[in-house]
Amino acid sequence: EDRFSYSTATMSYAIAQEKWWLAITGTIADWILPKGVKKIQKAFPGLLEKTASAPEALFASEFGKLVFIIDFNLKKSGSRQMQIIQRLEEVQHPEEILKQTTDTGRYIYERVQEYFEEYEALVEAAKKEYRANDPLLLFSIDKSTISFTREISNRLIYDYPEKVIMITRKRGDDLRISVRSSEKTDIDLPKMLEEIFLEMHGNGGGHKNASGCTIK
């Protein structure tokens, strides 16, 4: 099989044979649909019903919601990140977090609800920048103290695969930018960024359909 069809989470599980639910979550976070969907559905009923594509699993399933819960928790400072990692070691089943059935699950779930509110508000604001005839959807985050550029650009390329998505956030003298495209646009983002850097000072790169950069 294609060696690029596996995420780090999948390979880690293959070695450790522990925390299958966490490996599934990490695989979906990497925009890869986990292998053995029917087996997953049997083991975790109701958590992975949307399986037409990896993005659908991310944005329209309970396992996808779990991706964001863990992602947002890891936006905390270094010491708090370690606390979360230690708490995740205690979790035996994803519903401990999704349904808050244990104290540990409730702790992980509750501490990022304000992040979800801010993220959803920013997504709705970004969608207002949609213009049917414009190949680019550009949205600038001005007030958020937390970086959601990656999450918002991923969400918008799922909603608008015919666009090039560019989410910017100012930090100091720099503009941090997350860029997304899809196979529908057939744009090689790293090559596009190289052309931009010929005209303005910046650096960055990534994959054909997912890149990031910093511009002064």
C-alpha cells in the first residue's frame, strides 16, 4: 500500500498496541481516514459514522470533535501541555471525554469550551468574506490571543474546496499565514509561495495543498 497513507499515530499504534482510540483520533487529525472503518464503528458505536472522506471524518464525526478537544488543550502553555498528556494516559475510552463520564474526561473537555466558542465565531466571521467570483478567500484574525489559523484554514477548505484559503494573523512585526487549496484548484502552494517571496521578505513552505508562511 501507499507508504504515505499512514499517519504517525497509526505507526505508533502498530508499535505500541496501546490507546487505539487515540491513534484513530491522531490519524483523522492528519487528514487520513483510518484503516478498518467497520471495525472502528463496531468498537466505538456512533463515533465515526461519517466516513466518505478524511475531512468528513474530521468535521462531521464525534472522533473529529475529539481531535479539536485535544488540539485546543495542547494550545496551553508548556507545563499545562504536560498535564494534559498525563491525563490522556489515564483515559481508556473516548466517551470519557466526549460524554464526561470520568473526572479526567470532564477535566479535558471543560477546559477548552471557551476555545470552541472563539473558534466557531472566527469561522463564521471568515465565511462572511466569501465571494463567489473570487478564487481566493482571505481572512485576517486581528484580536484572538490564540492561533487558530491552521484550524480555520482546514475548516474553510472543507467548506469551499473550489477556493484557495488564506488565513492570516499578526504577531509582532510578522504576519503568520496558513494557506490551503484542494485538488479542484490544482495549485501547488509551495511554488506559489516561492513566487511571493521574490517580491516580499518571507519564508515558509509545506505540502501541495497545505502550507504555511511568515511575511514581514
